[in-house]
Amino acid sequence: MSDSAPAAASGAEGAAAQGARPARSGPAKEAPRRGLFARIALFMRQVIAELKKVVRPTRSELLQYTSVVLVFVLVVMAFITVLDLGIGRVTLWLFGG
């Protein structure tokens, strides 16, 4: 995790708290509810802080990840094909064909 991400996240929470409504008076002790635009602004600041943490793969890593996914999909396809053929043959054997 980068050093600036926690600071950005804590800064986002603190900045949104400044525009919050005052607490309502009543018997329940609830946290003050933020306004619609303050909640949207907080959400956007948190999204931007999370996106700053993203590390993009290099070209070789991307090719490696793609090949692993394709090989996995081919293995699963072969397994399901064999299973389907086996179930089909058993069904034909049981009920005649």
C-alpha cells in the first residue's frame, strides 16, 4: 500500500465531515447523517483513493495471465465435454436409443 493512499482516504473522510448536517435532537444517539452531495463527494474521493492503489501489469505479466486463463478454460471445457458424453452414453444405455 502506498504512503499517500491512507492519507488520501483519511483526508476524504475529514473533508466530507465539514459539510455534514448537525445532529438531530432526540432520544436516539445516532451519528449525524451527511447530505446527499456530501455522501456522493465522499464516495468519489474514496474511489479515487482506491484507484491510486491499482498497479497495472506489465506486458509479459498480462500475456502470462491471459495464457493461464485460456489454459484453465480449455481444461474445464474438456472436463465438461467428457462428462457430457459420459452422461449421454449412460442415458442412452438406460433408456435405449
